[in-house]
Amino acid sequence: PELVTPEALGNGQFRFTLQGQRGRTNRIEATTDWTSWTLISNVINTTGTAIINDPTPMETGRFYRAVVQ
């Protein structure tokens, strides 16, 4: 899976697009220290692309990953 089109929203939230294989479930996680990962969402990618919104206000140095389940 690939995370593309990052976008800062006006309300302090962050959005990006998940691109990957259809029908796969992906765990979306975030970190600020590359050691401790926090679950943002579990996404079933039914069409090959899915919009992901991180409801947590943006933090400097927050990184994301998608993990196929």
C-alpha cells in the first residue's frame, strides 16, 4: 500500500489517500518517534483507493504507515 496526496485541513486535521490492492484490509498507524505506533484506523480498501482522515490535530514530525493485514 502507498499513502499519497497529503493535505493539511483548516481545522488542524490531516488527510491523505491510501492506494493499494482492492479488498485488502490495511491498518493505518502514526508515530512521532518511529518506535511507538498508534492505530489511526483499520480500512478495507474496497476500490483500490481510500481517503484517510487523522482526527488528531496535526503535530510536527508525525509520520504515517499503512500495514496490510
